[in-house]
Amino acid sequence: MHIEIDKEKCIGAGQCALTVPGVFTQDDDGFSELLPGKEDGGGDPMVHEAARVCPVQAITVTAD
């Protein structure tokens, strides 16, 4: 899978980091980013849930 975060849409709600802390984190300004080496989601099935709960739909998950 491939994960993209639309930095223009992200409002820093943090739902992704709460849902899948092993894949998502927040930068110094509170906006979502992927942990290093987790660009593919690390096989975590909850990545799709993180995309679903994003209040502004800033996360896109696609199959490779």
C-alpha cells in the first residue's frame, strides 16, 4: 500500500496518530506526517481506518 498526506488539507486533528501511532505522528506544528520507513503503512490494516477518521480526508491510501 502507499499512503499520501495532503499537507494543504491537514488541520492537525491528530486522529491518524491516535488511530495508528506506529505509522503516523505529528510534526512540530501539529500536522500529520508518516514515521520514517512507514510510507507503506508497515502492513498495519488500521491505516485504512486512520484515513476514514480524518476529519478533512487528508489521507489517501492506495494499493501498490
